[in-house]
Amino acid sequence: MSPLAWIAIASLAVWGWLLLGQGFFWRTDQRLPAPVGTAPERWPAVVVVVPARDEAEVLPLSLPSLLAQDYPGRAEVILVDDGSTDGTGPLAEELARRQGGLPLTVTRPGEPEPGWTGKLWALRHGMTLARARGPEFLLLTDADIAHEPDSLRLLVAAATGHRLDLVSQMARLRVTSGWERLIVPAFVYFFCQLYPFRWINRRRPLATAAAGGCVLLRSETAERARVPEAIRQAVIDDVSLARAVRRAGGRVWLGLADRVDSIRPYPRLGDLWRMVSRSAYTQLRHSPPLLAGTVAGLALVYLAPPLTLVAGLWAGDARAAWAGGLAWAVMTGTYLPMLRYYRQPPWLAPLLPFTALLYLLMTVDSAVQHHRGRGAAWKGRTYARPEAAPDR
């Protein structure tokens, strides 16, 4: 057989394993567990902690959804204004005065101490204030996340009914612009491939992760896991948080959201590029060998199928064309459920190799920016060498 055919067959073999052996990552049926039995007689107290830095653009759409939560127990919201320069804090207070609903406290922690990333510094301050209220649960949610009125109630019911210490939902990201349609569903698809939800949600888990936009956490477990102090340098804070909880003996659940949405727009390619590249090299632990392996893996898995199909047809290599075409078909089929979840047309599925090429370039750019001393940059802060998520 020709080298081209061997490459195509290798790619097809990898896709066969991904289809059946990677926790059925391509399925989208891992949703919030249904409540068990009747509603609790006493709903546990909850404090919602929202770290916010320069979020005045999205706050009018997200904060009212938290204040309007239809929760039967005691609940309140703490918004941590993390050095905003756009009036985030005063706007939050004004929205609370107009909206009513859950009580709101706005607090300002000052600049992070050395050794802390900005978001975790804000969470530390908010969680310290929250613990003084004695809640049984903390809801950690980003300032760009909108919740349906029953979101908190369903989260708490799932955690109490299934004895979970951390319940996290990956918010449905905004998909409106052309670039968002091309890149955003693939972002979630790749995340599910890296961290199969079924593996995470097993009683004996094979992987650990969370989605930082929506995390319900038991206060007792957070203290036992020393969160957030134990992960204070993490840029990929959600995965680090889940692993800290798991190390402390807590049960973690992660799934796709039906009633939690991200409202942050990423209309241009540059916006999405920065979102991915700011932490891609951190996830690879700033390792050139891991970067080289990732690039080679992306090329074999996502780029080789269409390239070997076209090259095989051009050169008359039937084996290469057949194997490359079948691998592309399997890839396309596994992407369709995610496109349906995002209510996108199925004709986008065959374009996944092109999207993967963009992600490959974003990952390389992340490494280049790191070696130029720019590290992970976000909201005006740069972390020259932040830590990746620690091992389980």
C-alpha cells in the first residue's frame, strides 16, 4: 500500500476508536439529572457569587435573570466588581434597585495579590463573604451567563437528590454570526472529546472537568478542597476546580445546559481566536513536545481524511480515497448531534476539518504568544506563565 493509504487507514482507525471508545463523547444527552422523589421540605440556603470585570455591556441581560430566580429557599447574590473601569458595580446596583428579587451585594476586592489569577482572586473574595452567610451551596456563575427562572431550583434539586458535591452545566454559547456558527459548536464538541461527560459522571470517574460559567458547589466540600486557594494560579479554573473537588472526595457532574445561556457575543474571528488562544498552550502545560503531538494529532484526525480522499481520487489510489472518505463520513456523523443541539444546519458538519485547522492555528499562536512573554491575557491582565489544570 502507498504511504497515502496508510495515513488514511490510520485516521480511519482513530475515528473508529473515537466513535466507540471515547465515552460516546459525540452524544448530547448528558443533561441535568431529574430530581429524585418529592421536593425537599427545606430548601438549602444558596449564595450566588458572580465575578465581574468590565461587564457593563452584558450585565443588563444576565444579572436580572439571577435576581429573578424562583427559588423556594433563602438565596442572595454577591457580585464581585473586579477592578472594572466601565461602571460595572454601579450598574449592578442600579439594576437591582429597578429589578428587585433576590438581595444583591456588590463588593470590590482590589487588585489580586501575587500568585493569584484575577477571576480566582475575585471568587476568593466573594466566597469569603458568602461563607459568612452560612449557605449550604454556592452558585459560581460568570457575569455573561443568563439563567431561566427555575435554573437555581433545578440545580439544587439535582445536587441534593443525587448527592452531588459539584454540579456544572456548560452554558449554551451564543451562535449568531457566521464565525460563531463555524467555531462555537466545534469548541464544545472538542471539549466533550477531551473530557467525555459520561466518563466524568460515572461513580468511578475516568475524567474530571467542569464548565466555569455555571457551577453549583457544596460549601462544605469547597472548604474541604481548599477552594479557591488550592487552585489560585489556574487560568483554566473550571477544570482545576473540579479536580480539587474530586481529590477531596467529592462527586462531580457535568452536562450540557438547556436553561442556562451565555450571552457574550463573539461576532468576529479575532474575538473567537483570542478566546481559544489565551489558554490553549496553558492546557498543554507550556510543553513544546505536547504542542508538537497535538498538532500532529489534529492533522491526522481532522485534516488527513479530506486530504487523503482528494489526493487518492487524484492519484487513482482507491484505498486512500476509500479510507479517507469513510473517516470523513464518521467525523461528520459524530458532529451532527452537536449541531442539532445548537440548532445549526447539518451542512456545517463536513466543514469540521476546516474548523479544526483554525483551532490548530490558534493553538500554535497561543504558544507563540507565550514565548513572546505575553502569556494568557484577559481583560487587561497578562499571566506570563500561569499554571495548567493540575492532575487528578
